[in-house]
Amino acid sequence: MLMRECGTVRPVMSDSGSSFKLVDVPGGLPLFGHAGIFKKDPLRTMAEWWRRYGDALCFRLGPKTLHLFSHPDLAEEILVRQADRFVKVYDPRRPVGLALVLGNGLVTSSGEVWKRHRRIIQPIFHRARLTAMADRMVQIGEQRIAGWPNQTERPIDIAAEMMALTLEVISHTMFTTSVAHHLDHIGRALRVSLRYAFDSFHNPLHPPTWLPTRRNREFHQVTAFLDGLIYDLIAERRRSGARHDDLLDRLLDARDEETGAGLTDRELRDEALTIFAAGHETTANALAWTWYLLATHPDVKARFHEELDHVLGDKRPTADDLPNLPYTRALFDESLRLFPPAPAIQRKAATETTVGGLTLPAGSVVLIGTYNLHRHPAFWPDPDRLLPERWLKGDRSFSRCAYIPFGAGPRACVGTHFALLEGPLLLALIGQRYDLRLAQERVEPQLMVTLRPKDGILMTRHPRRRLATSAA
């Protein structure tokens, strides 16, 4: 089988004035390309390639050629200026990657399907509606930490705790239900399915899903569980006829403007599972990384606690308190910069086009290196340091697309405002009551669609104050 070489392109000035040269990463093997080294540690590999070879490079995973772009100008052209020419990489007729798990939902769909479903879902995430959800987020947080073991010196996996907490938040706020009795099963199902999805897209030797391998059987088992969970939720809402004015109601009420037809059961499943999975995964990881950064930066943690004590005292946090907690929000923003939930954004060129002076044939697969963008020394002083203060200067513009933890352009995350409300609120709630301290020597990031802490983050909890507010 022949593999297309990346080649080297003569640098040309882009519309933004930047000149880029496409570099073919050396060291690729016949047939396999760079798959071996990439599979070992995708995040570190892409970061090292970027530092060594620059902002525009390409590499091969088996017969597939990928372009890695790590400059804000390139990101802006792809995600904003030429958004209509760069589509999602998923084909519903031949699902791979996330499409194997989420189907043809908001994250994976393109064209008219995406536009129609975005119109249905967008109003749920309007700021006014989200503010009304803030109290429920805090109540769920109180209930979760009330169930933490009494032995505060016993380490807990804070990453797993944040996953469980944000799962409950998304299930209550979007679907008006609780999944508390399914948390362990859901957590395992999502871990298994997301790892499988990631490998299916990037591993050229990944076996087809129909082969009866151990891993395929495990994948089918967990997806059947997730399907059952979502379909049961839909059936129960239809059976009861209850109205909650939540996301599920909007999906069930949606009608095609021309035909009057509602969403099919499969469309309902895909959108509900997409919001359910994506709506908690990113925030959970962002919170886990924030606790890790606080535990490894005592001066930042001291200022964080000081702000909480000064603004909140013994009062439970509310949405109205957030404008008075600028350091808490800055800390969350800085955590998203250093550990973006989506370290790379994938797109495919629908037609031949030019980006930054580089010609890309139709079908070219592009990765926007968010992790690299957020640490680019041309745009971030001391890029590898935790500096929440950089967000307190009142200038959040930076270079457009130098900071894109939730994407950019028309395909930016529909739940951005939800995450930016939930994250600081839960940080304030937990940080007000506990000092979390690291209980392991090393924490490593792992790219598994999102950026998770490999093997979790063990922490001990040290009470700071006991509030009079009931946690029940």
C-alpha cells in the first residue's frame, strides 16, 4: 500500500501575515509511519514534535497522514475563517473514533443535521437559564462531599470524585434525574468506550468492531449498558408525561420545520448521550487538574483560600458571588490553559484549500494542537508556569485562538458557559471547606480523547471549616 508523503512546502505569507513551512516529521517507518512512538504517549509526542519542528508539521499513522498545527493564526483560519471548509472527521456510514460511542450527535455530526440539532439544544445553555441551575449545582456538590469518608486522612481519588460529582450535576440539570446508583458502572463504561474510541481512530492496527476479540466484547458490553441507560430515561419520560423544561423535554418536543417530524429514537439517544458524556467529562478533568495545581503550588492555594474566606466566610457560594471571586475564576482559566480538556481538535478539509500559505488537498486531516497553543512562548510569558495573575489584568483578548479550551468558531462547545459556571462554583464550595493535599509522588497526563490524569490523583482532605448549612 502506498503512503502519501507530507513533503515540504515553500513558506508563503498567510492572510494574517504569518509565514509557515510544513515540516515532515522524520523517523516514520514503512507501512506504520509514526504510529509506534505516537501510541506510547500521544500528548508528549505532539508537544515534543512541536518544540522541535515548529508550528506546522505532518506525520503518518499507518496509511493516514495528519497535519499538526500549533499556531493561533492557523487555528483561526481553520476553526473560524474557513469553518465551512473544515468539517468533522466522522462519517456516520463508517463510524470510527467518538462516533462509535456518541453516534451522530452534536460533537460528531456535520452539515444540516448539526445545524438543526444545535438550534434545538443551544437555548438550554443560555446564560439566564444557567444562572437558575447554579443553586442545584451547589446542592449536588454539598451532597457529594457529605458522603466522603469520615477518615479524612484516608486518600481519595479526586479525579474519580470529580467525575462522579459532575455526572450527578449533568444528570440533574439536563435530565432531571439522578444516576447516583449507577455511578461506578457509568464511570467504567465511559473509560472503556473513550479509550476504545481514541485507539480506533489513531491506531492503524485496530481490529474491526465485529471481530470477537476480548476488547471488542468489552466495548460492546459497555455501550449496551450506556444505550440501555439513555433509552430507559427517554422511555420513562414519555411514559410519565412529566414536564421539567430541561434538555430532554426540548429534544422530545423538537419538530422538523418542514415535515413536522420529531427526532428519531436513535437521534434522541445520540444527542442525550453526547450531552451526558461530554457535559461532565471535560469539567471533571478541569477540576481534577485544578486541585492538582493547587496542591503543588502552595502560594496559589493560600491566595485561593484567602479569597474564599474573605468573600464567602461561612456562606455557601452562589452565582451572585462569582463576580467577587476573580482569583478563583482566574485559577480555573489558568488550569484550562495548562491542561485543556481537549488537547487537540480534529478537522478534515472538505475541499482543497490554503491555510497559512500551505495547500491542503481535500480530505486532509488536521489536528489543532490546543495543548501547544496554550503554551506557545510567542503568546504566553512563562508558558509552563501556573500564573492565575495573568487573567486579572482585564485583558482576556490575547491573540485570537491562542486560548481555546472550548474550541472556537461556529463549532465551539455549546456548553462553554455551563462549564464556566459549574467549575468555579464547585471549586469555591470544596475549597471553602477542605484543604486538599497530594498523596502521591507523581501525576501524569494521559490523552484519552480528553486529557485525564493517568491512574487518577490521590489526595487527602483536611477540613478548613464546618458550615452550619445542611449538606442533605
